Amino acid sequence: MFQENLRTIIEISGKTQKELAESVGVKQNTVSDWIKQGNSPKVEHLYRIGDFFNVSLDWLIADVGGVYRTEKDLPCLDTSFTDGFSELNDIEKSLVIERINTLLELKRAYKSNRPSIPDNSIEFDEYSHPHLSVPEADEPDETEYIDMKVYGQRASAGLGNYLTDDHTLYEICSFDREDVPRGADFGVRILGDSMEPMIKNGQIVWVREQVKIENGEIGIFLYEGEAYCKKLRIDRNMKSISLVSINKKYQPVVLTNSKAEQLRTVGKVLV
């Protein structure tokens, strides 16, 4: 849950992994491990992430409640707290007390920099109340990382041009060098299931920039302002070009004559 929510808030905010790493006080590859491998941050880092994006820790960690902080996340005046508390039933009061105790433990652990919460996972009781975990200390990371541009398929399609210096259309992400194929120039995050099961919805595919690919290869194409990740099929007898989906429920996009001339190849997908 934390892994997906962190990825979401980074994309929504327009912030970079580098900016988050500098604000939290960790290395950029640590942020990359949170997003890519699902590693859990330390408690003090969770506080700083919440402060950096101004988001609720309940949402960030457990997807509970709203995304952004509201007045109820801030300290209440004594009178308003006691008045509200008196209106609750016994079960609701116990939940409030439990939440207060949890927050106090987190605060003490944060100040001492010695996390003391025993749980090693996020658990839910019958009232769906999250209990935060304290991850193990980070081990030395000897992985070699590489920074790559990653475009959103929809944003690039709307622009009609992947190869742009407009930084609002891509994000710079760090990846394990072994996970990036040799010769890749950039990544594209795929939207939709037309290439499943080979390429999943939301998956990043790696692309080598080139203006021509061979018949039967998978590429990234632009046609009439739309971006496609498809297999190229050339029918010389019919003098047509088709963009073919692997998922059989989608029909090929068939282009003939002048329409075929409007097709632009962005690059070859390295699979």
C-alpha cells in the first residue's frame, strides 16, 4: 500500500525522487527502493515524507481516509477535544485512546531515534485501525543505479512527440542498472491491457529510439495524436501496415495508403 501511494503522490505533486530524498535526508536510491522494491522507511522518514507532501500518514501507509491533511490531523484545543470526546460511545472512545497511544509511541520513537514499536508489519483490527510498523535498519546498498527518463504514454500521445525537453512530460527515476536493457534510451509507462499478457497495465517498457523497426517487432508509434505500443505487421500484398495487439480482444489498427504515411515510429521496445 505504501509503495503504491508514494508513487501516486510523487506523480500528482510533480516532485522528483531527488527532491524527496534531499528533504527526507536519505539517498536517492533509498527512495527508489521504497517505490520499486517496496522497502519500508524508518518511522522518522515517514514523518518527513508526510511533511514534504502535506499528506496524511493514515492514507500514505494504509490508504485510510483522505490524502491530504485536514484540520482533524492538527492538534485540537482542549475544549473542543473534550466536548467531542464526550459525544462518542465506548467503542469510539477506545479507538480515540488507542490512536493517541499510537501517536505518542511514534513521537517518542521519533525523538529518541530508537523505534520501539514491536510490530514488523501493518495489521488491521476489526475496526480497520492501522498499527504502524518499524522496519529493520537499512543495510548497505551496493546496487549500481542508473537514472532514466520515464514518459507517461498518455502525456506523450497528447503532445505528439516523445522526444522533447519539456520536463513536465517525464520523470527522472533511478533503476537497478541490471533491470534496464542495454541500449535503452528511455522508458514509457504503458496504459491499458492491449499488450497483455506480455506487457501489463502500468508497466514500464524500455525503448531504443529509432525511426524504423522490422516486421513483427514491438514498437512505440504515434498516429493522429495517439501513442501506441503495438506489434508491427507489414502486408506487402495488401500494401498495408497494421498495429497489432497481443490481447486478442482488440482489433488491429490497419493503415493503408496516405494513412500509413502519417504513422511515426518512435522506437523499438526492448523485450
